[in-house]
Amino acid sequence: MAYVISKDDCIQCGACETECPHGAISLEGDFYVIDETKCEDCASCVDVCPTGSISQK
């Protein structure tokens, strides 16, 4: 199961993008998104998110 980033809670700090070992997170426009095809469910992004805006889909 992939993860998703809440646009309402994300502060665009970029911590999740640099933490992702699979390159699944990128900034698209004003929001970070997780590419489901690259996400390996490792939860590294969840651990570093300061706002708790990343959850399982």
C-alpha cells in the first residue's frame, strides 16, 4: 500500500523528498506528491515528516 501526502497539512519543507530511498517523492507545483509506482512502503517519509501529513492510502 502506498503513502499519500495531505495537501492541507504539508508545509513543503522537503524532508520527505530527501529521505525517500526510492525517489518516489517530488514537488509538483506547490505540493509534494508520492509516486505510487515507486513507493516501497518503507515509511521513511512518515518518520521525518514534522507535521504528520503523510499516511497510508
